[in-house]
Amino acid sequence: MQSFEQQLRKIEKRLDRAAGFGEINKKEFRRANRNAGREIIVATRSNLKPYKEDITIHFEDRENIVVKRDQLRKSIGVWFPKSSNTAFIGPRANTAGKRPLKRKVRDNADGWFAHIVDMGARPATMRKGGKKGGKGVIMNTPMKGKVSQGLMQGQPSARRKQVELYRKEFERFMR
């Protein structure tokens, strides 16, 4: 039988190991968060129906943009901010307004227009007599709110999977 001091040393050793769990396993945390985030991706993509054809957006002062048929669905993904284990899930884009973002998404999966689709927004220039920069219109389109609805639907299953993966990793780490 072990003495009390030997047992106490064993417990202290395991506590020290448990204290370093979050710092040491950044890669495993990210992997678990990415896997859990896939639950939300599946739920969101299942809500989105592709538009019947490609859409061309015409500009006077620059090159036209072509939005492919299933581009919004492809843009849903997981990414991590610099030096963080927290996963962001949703439509990925190459630009935020006029500012380019550091992460790069391929052109046929750039979801820069997701907020327009999700809000059912129409710019003022699409309205009869509308002026550029004027007040837009909110319409009840078939896809209005589908992105945010999918993000909410996938959260419970993602949380369960995240806890399950964390437990597995913790058990593996504490061996």
C-alpha cells in the first residue's frame, strides 16, 4: 500500500498535467472545433436552395462579377481568427466592404453577398426611380433568413459533438 505522500504526489502530478491541458493541445482543440462546426455547416447548407441560373452584376467603373448558381452554399465553412481556438462558422468571403480579408476563398465559393440574401435586401438602384446610395428595400424572398436559421439549427448538435470530442481528448491527454 502506498503512503499518503506518494498518493499526494500522484494527484499533484495529474493536476499539473490537467492545468496544462488547454495550452498544450491547441491543435487538437482546433481539430475538435472544426469537426463540431461541420454539424452547423451541414444544417446551413441543407437550408439553402441554389438559384436557377448564374447572376451577373454589372458595374460601370470596374469588371462585372458573376455569382455562380451554388456559390452561397459552397461559401459556408469554418475558419479560425489568428491565435485563437474559437471557430467561426458561416459564409466565407474575400472582402468585407472594400477591405480585403487575409483569408482567401476560391472565387466560386466567395459568399460576399450572404447578408443580402439572408436579409432579403434589394439595393435602391433595383427599385424604379431609385438613386445610387439611396434607401434600399427589404423583401420577403424565398431565401430570406435561411442562412441564420441554418446556423441556429446546427448549434445543439455541434455543442454535443464538441463536448464529446473534448472529453475524448481530455481522457487521452490524462493517461
